[in-house]
Amino acid sequence: KNEPMLERHLVELAEELNFPFTEKDKNGAYGLTVEAFQLRLLPLDPGLYIETSIANVPDLEAMPEGEAFLTHIIEANYLGQGTGGGSLSISENGKEFLYAFLIDDEVSAESFRHGVETTVNFAEYWRAKIEKMATMPPSNV
């Protein structure tokens, strides 16, 4: 029952901002390309789950600050404080960091836009942060 409304919001946003989107896949998820991110939008009843890949997982053992890096990710997830209410995770295959945002209520045009905007903003922030931390020289501790 949530899907026709979601599809309308998706089409309106895609047309207004000229973002390409894909119809539902076999799992019922839509795709929306915003800037450098391919968002996966999965309708819920009620709500919407938005997810995107943000960066490849660096070789943590080779990173001078690998443990501090993981601690930073965990702290960011704590109560959603560093993620805008979303969450950071690692893909099932362990190769990508993911950012996910959940709308757990009926999806209005406003909440849909907020979810997409929040996802893109935090995905950009964390992509830059992960890339920076993956290339940082060891600290003089």
C-alpha cells in the first residue's frame, strides 16, 4: 500500500532533479542515482529503507591506524550520532562500507526527500573520511 506513493515521490524527485532511476528489481527495490551514489530504495509497510555503497573496505591490517579507524566507525554508529540517524555497516562479502537510512513511518514527499538527502550527505562525508583515514600515515603515539 506504501508503494504507489513511494513510486510517485521517486518519479517526481528524479524528474525535478534529473536523476536517473530504475524500476523495481527482483527484490522489490528501486534504484536512484544521485551524484556518485547508486541508492537502493526498498519499500516497507510502512516506511522505506535506503542504502548505498560508500567506499571499499581498506586493508585494515595494513593501515597504521586500523584499530582506531574501526573504533571511529563504531562510535559514529552509537545512537546514530555520527551518521544522521542512519548506520554504517560492511557488505555481506566484506568488501564495501554501506550507509543505510530508515524511514519507519508512512513516507511523505518531505520524508522521502529528507531520507535521500541525508543518505547522500552522510555517504559523501563518510566516503571522504574513509579515504582519508585509509591513507593516513601512522601517528606518533
